[in-house]
Amino acid sequence: MIEPLPYFLIALKASLFSTGALGNLPSLRQDLVTRHWATDQQFASSIAIGQLAPGPTGLWVVALGYLTAGFIGAVLMTLAVVLPPVLVIPLGHLHSRIRHAVLVQGFIRGLTIGIAGAVPAVVVFRVLAAYGYSRPSFLLLAASLGLLTTGRVPPVGVLTLGAVAGIVLFRT
Amino acid sequence: MWTAISFKSFGGGQAVQLLAYNALVDSRRWLTPESWSETYGLVQIVPGINFVALALITGLRLCGWAGAASSVAGLVGPSFLITVAMTAAYSQIAGIRLVQAGLRGMVTAAAAMSIISAWRLFSPAFRASASDGGLIAGATVAITLGSSALVVLANVPILALVLVAGSLMAGLLWAKRSLGRPRA
């Protein structure tokens, strides 16, 4: 049974100490999957829906909230990702003063690369692994990466091609 | 304006960024290109969704708290409702095998996008580190790969991981800058 307050605090913590659209994913997965409040399958579905839906990709947690705890879950998850950006107001005043402080620069850089290392690792080796590895899934991953690096196909196009390829490759 | 962006920006972050720039700087001239890039730099370091911070700060500067609240509501509201509707619709058809196959393909494509996004976080950080010398650049690569390995192989708590990564980098950079160069 999911308890609303810890659920919200888990989501808030994940969002407060992360950056980027999927930055909160590793922390959320760690906390929610160990408590059996979410499955890797639900994470996978939420990421796909979140990428497809309009608006900031960071709102993928709306889908995760809805799948794991219904409408209330979606609301709690949304609050958890909308509240931390309010820090922009005090930070805006400080920013011009602390921007050049070496410790601040170093800390933000370290945090950013920590997230940059953790997110794709969790997506590829945990969430995607829930489906099991097979040669077609590696090929599809490589092909999507290739398409995205060319920059000629918009993300939503790559997702659509992914869906079509998925139906062809994984329907059995 | 943010409401329109929220509806139009299928496919996520880059679409939002492009539409926001067009609306705020090009067509409405509410911001100059210089203040856009300064604001955009600021929202990168704020936790949570960057665009929410961007909507908040531009709304606040242009028309106070009411502007901030309506900008955020305009950006998040429609997207929230559409995502809930899509998720509810998905729950109804999740049992169908073809849907699962298509979804699996989409998740694989989304995994590729997460690699690209991580690269976009990593490369400016690496460039900044490279200008601080080989040791800092090497540490940047080591911390990034170390985070990947620790989270997958040892399931290290993420909060601890990012706090250690941040402190390590802060310490290294501070040591490099204060010890590396003799003071005049």
C-alpha cells in the first residue's frame, strides 16, 4: 500500500538533487522499486508516454504517478517536480555573486556529471533490461542513437520509428 | 503563451526550448537574446525541470507573482492533463501484445535519447574541465563512468552518489586553482 507522504517526499528528494528531464529517474527507481511501489515495467511505460506527450520531458513522472498511485499519484509527482524550480528565485539573486566561486562551480559540475553517468546506465541496464536483452533490442538502440546523432529526425519521429520497429521485432 | 507551447511541444525538451525562444525573444521581444542566454544559464543549475524555472523567472520579471504563477500553470497544466489522459488510455490497452511490442520499441528509442541527453550534460562540463587541465578532465571522465558503474553494479544510493561527486569535483577544482598557480 502506497503512503502519500513518503511517496511525495521520495519524489521531492529525487527532483531536488538532480538536473535534466530524467535526472530524477535513478533515485526514484531505487526508492520505489525496493518498496515495491513501482516496477521496472511501469518505469518503462512512463518514460515512453512522457517522451510522447507534449510539454517538458520532465513531466514523464506524471505518467509514473498515474500508473503507480492513480490520479493522486500524478498530482503528487507533479508537485514534486514543480516545487524545486521555485529555488530559481533566491538563486537568481545569488547567481551573479556565486557564479564564479570555485567551490560552487565544482559542486555543480560534479553533480551534473554524476547524474549524466547514472541516468543512461539505469535506463539501459535496469529499465530496458526488464525486457531481457536480445540482438534486435541492441540493434534498435544503436539505430536510434545513430538517427538522433544525425539530428535530421526529430525526437518524436525517432519514437514513432521505434514503435513501428518494436511492433515488427517484438510482436511474438 | 506558455500554454500554447505546452500544447505544441510534442517530443519534449528541445521542442520546448525552441518554441520558448521564438515566442519570448523573436516574436514578442519580452527578452533580449543576451538576457535569454543569461536566464537560460541560470535555470540549468536549478534543480527540477528547467523549463518550469524558466517560465517562473520570466513570468516573475515581466509581471510579478501573477505572471510567474500563470506562466507555470500554463506550461504544466495542459501537459499534465494530456499525460494523464494518455496514461489512462494506455492502461486500458496495456494488455494487448502489439501495444506492448510498440511500447518496447519506444522505450528502446527513449533509452537512446537518455544517452544523448546525458552526453549534452557531460560535454559542456568536460569542456570546462579540459580548460582546467588534464587532471581535472580525467577526473571528470572518471566520476561520470564511476557513477554509471556504482549505480548499476553496487546500487549505491543516488543522493550519496551525487553529493560525493559534487564534493569531489569542488575539492579537486579548488585544490587545482589555489595550489596549481603560485599567488602573486
